[in-house]
Amino acid sequence: MSLRIISTFGDHTSLAPLFVKDVTNSLGMTAFSYDAGGKIEAKDRLIDEFGTQAIWIGGLPFFKWVLNKTAYKAAKLNPDVDIRLIRDKDQFEVASKYAKEYSNILKDKSLLSDLTTAGKNSKLFKNLFLGKFAAATALTLASFFTLVKIKQNYTKQQVEKEFWEKKAKEGFFRNDLAKSTAFKGFLSNNKSNVEAGNNKQNISFKGLPAAAQFLEGFMFDPVKNLFIVDAGITGERLASSRTKSEFYEYAIKEGSLLFLLYVAGRYVQKGIEKLSEKIFKKPIDLHAEFLASKELKDSIQTGKVNSDIKSFENAALNNKSIYEFMYAKQNADNIVVKAAKTSGILSTLKDKTGKDTGLLNPHQYIDPEVMKKLSNDIKKVANSFNLSGEKLDDFLKKATRLKIGSVAANIGVSCLFLGLIVPILMLKYREKQTGNKEFHVQREIQQNLENNFKARISAN
């Protein structure tokens, strides 16, 4: 497997591991639903799981893209300029300085003009960003709510179709019955009767309280932004539950999903990384791609890593010095700068031919704390090697394998729970509460149909 892929899956701000875990959960839920409730429940679950997944993973990027192409374009502002630059005067000043320099090098005046325009229209730029965040999140949730209604109506129609086909086979459709006024009236009124019956089963649910103090983190972290959508989906699923049993099954499923997607995975990987450092004396906090890179190997081998780290630490006395350090051409060969680029922590500009120039994108935000941690992680690797007594190649290969193992374990443990254990728990709960594995929603719709059918016949 490519080290770039491993690095992506080991990145806690990447959506890729969430996608894999959710696909595994969806497959497991659909398979167990087919085994327990047959084709109708499997179809219901398939639409619910994979339809939700498409909205969940694609909704936010799509609606943000639409707003970028409409609202931002109308305001003549570039959405790629990070709003945090506008708020951080020191970084804005440094970014503007290098945007001007890079504009001349790449013959691209927009590098500076887009940044300057955003700064001059900071209030509008901020409002657009907040509006995009709120609108994209709300529209994604609205798309899911629509899917829920479509899915429930489709399942109800499938149950009704199966019910009448069964009645036909049992001989209930005699000509005189099919032509009777009571029977025709039953068909026309059945929809409202069943819906009324189902509505009585709905259970109210209040969403999670908003954590206003963490709002900024949610806006700038794609994983946390997705958590808001997931929390909304969980609330809607619980609120739209068609039976009490379905409500609690969703509670088991959604609670496990939120925990394993947004909490457990991070701690599992971090725990393995700590064990690697403590037991195997191999720090593996760095991205796999950089850990196995020639740049890191050469830097440690020549001893250059020590002077590079020292240079960065001298610049890290204040944030503005860090910004200047990362942009400065003379530091392009510094191991901290290289690590930030290789690991995808910082992005670089491309020329008109699409070739990477190696120049930092002045429209991005540089987080000083992330840079400090990166420097410290590199330092730990170099120090651990010096104490190991191993050959450098062997040391780095072992460290890389341990890193790959930590990422694989994180994904594997989560997939095991989401794809197998959680569906089994839901099925066991159903059996305990209802005494069987049948699709209870289907059974209750059928019972309503049967009761109304018998009532109409009696009335006739």
C-alpha cells in the first residue's frame, strides 16, 4: 500500500478513514438486516446506509463548492484565502509580503490581490465564511431529512405490495370483494390510516447541545465539521424512528458510530504510537510518508537534522518569526519545512504548467503550534536513533512498519466493531425486546393493513 495512502489514513483531519469505517458499518448493517428481516429490511437498510453515506461524505463539499461559485464569486472574493489570516495581523503581513514576491515570480497577480481584497473587506469575508459553514451544514442535513422520508415511503409501499400479493394468493381477491365500495374505500384511505398509526410510534428526540466554545474548531477542521452533520443525522434518525424498538436500535448503532469514528480511532492510534515509543523505542508520530523519506534519512545521517531543528527553535520564540521562517527561501531545505510539505501540513504553489514550485501558498494558514509539534516529533526520532545503536536504515524501516501497523490497527479495530459487533448487538437487542429477528417496522405496517382490511370487510 502506498505510503501516501497510509499517511492520509493516519491523519486525524482526513475524511478517508471515516469513509472506510462507515462503508464497513453500512455493509455489515445491510448484511445483518437481510439475514434478520429479509429483502424488504435489507432494501430499507441499503437506502438508509449508502444514501446517507453519499450525503454525509459528499454533501458538505458539494454545497460549499456551490457557495464558492455563487456567493463568493458575486462578492469578488477568493474562498481559498483562509479567514484566519485576516484575523492574525502578523501572519497576514508576512503572507502579503511573500504573496507579492511570488506574484512576480509566477506572473500571477491574483496571489496578492485576492489576499488584499479579503483584508479590505474583512467583515464581508467573515460573514460569507460563517454563512457558508452554516448553509452547507444545514443543506446537508436537509438532504438527509429528505432521504429519510423517501426511504420510509418506499419501504411502506414495498410492504403494502407484498401484503396485497399475499392476500391475492390466499384467495381474498374475489371479484365481488374487489368491486365492493368498502374495498375501494379501504384502498384509497389506507395510506392515511397507516401513516396515522405510524405517527403514534414516533419518539421525540432533542439534538445534542451546541458547544459554542468549540465552534471555531468545527469550522476549520473537516472532520469536526462532519461531526456536526453526523450528530444531526443521529438526531433525525432517532426522531424519525417508526417504532420504539427501531429507536433503540438506532441509539445503539449511532452511539457506537459516533464514538468509533470521532473518539476511539484517534485514541487507539495515539495509544499504539505511545507503546511504540515506550516498548520499541521508536517514535512514530510523524506521517508514514515522511518517516520513510530520503529527506529524513539524509538529514539524520549527515547530522543536519540537529542544526535544522536548532534553527527552527530559535525562530519559534514568537509566532511572526515562525511565519517568516517557513516562507523564507533560505529555509526551503530545512527539515521542518520539508516535513510540513511532504506530510501535507502545508501546501505549495504550482506554476502555469502544473509543476510544483515548492513555494508555500500564501493563502493558507500556518498554525504555529502544529509547526512546533512537528519539529519536536522530528527531534524525538533523531534522538531515539542516536540511542538505539541500530543502523539508520533498519531503524527507519522498523519505525515505518510500526507506523503502518498503528494506522492499520486503528482502521481494523473500528471496522471490526462497526461491521460485525455493532450489527450483532442490534440484532441481539431486537431478539430480546421482540422475541424474534423480524423487521418490526414491516410487521407493524402489515398489522395495520390487516386490521384495517378486516374492519372494512366487516363494515361491508
